[in-house]
Amino acid sequence: MHASRPRSLVIAIAVLLAACSREAPEAAGPVDTPAPADSAATSAPLPPGAGAPSAALRTQLDARPLVGQGEAGVQAMLGTPQGCGDVAVGRRCTYAQGRTDVVYIDGMADHIVIGDLGGAAFEPATIARIGLAGAEPLNVGEDTIEWQNVGGMRSIVLERGPDGRAARFVIKAMTP
């Protein structure tokens, strides 16, 4: 077991160096990075901290610029919605091939659901996927990790999927 530690450390350092050598994505817009093509991304759940650390470090979609935007502003960032419809609290649109839902309350993007997290680990570091690296959670539960008042958003919840990996972020930007 001790022989595998140096190998794991070398791999982790190599992955971090490779990630640092790439240009950082601009914070002004979404960056959609595909999931790794290898089968390890969809295999059995890994314990927190196991696997490739780069999965939690990639920004999949910076949620901050979406908050408070009207439909035209969100469309400029995410593209044409696949569909929209009225819901009890406003209007809901689905973007990016079903990976992002936005509910507009009083015409502004307020409730945002970001799914398809590319096999990311269910751990606090996964918040980096939505542009909030380093944010400390308020609560870490068995099936949810919660943050409050982070990045200008009232509430962020990361939900665990049936495979044990991160399933989706549920963001409430302004209203409860």
C-alpha cells in the first residue's frame, strides 16, 4: 500500500501542473468542458479525494454571470433554449442540450439547475465546476452539500446521484 502512495502523488502533481499550464477560462462566460472519455468517469463511485483531481478543478459553467440576467442575457451566454414554459413562480427554460435549467422570476434568472457534471466527485471541491473554487460549505450531508451566500447566490446545493457521484447543482440566486 505504501508503494502506491508515491505513484499517486506523482500522478496528482502531474495533473495539477498540466491544469496550471493551461490558460484559465474567462470568468465572463460559460466554459463547457466534456467529461473524460475513459470509462473510469462512469464507473463505480470513488471516495472523496480519489481519482483524478482535475475533474473537480475544471469549470463547467460559471454560474455567477447568469444570476439576475434576463432571457436575452442568458441566451447570449448559453445559446438558444431548447424549450421554455410557464411554471408556478415564473418561466423556465432549458439550455445546453438539457444540462442547464433556468427559472426566471420577475424576468430575471433566479433558480438555476446545472446537471451533467461529467462524473465529478461528490465532494465540496466540485463547486469549482460552477466557478466558485475554494468556497466552504455550510453543511456536508450524505446526499447533499450546501453553501449559503456564496458568489452572490443565496443558496447552492450539490446533490449526490444514484451512482454516488455529483448529480447536479441547484442554485437559488435571489429568492428563497
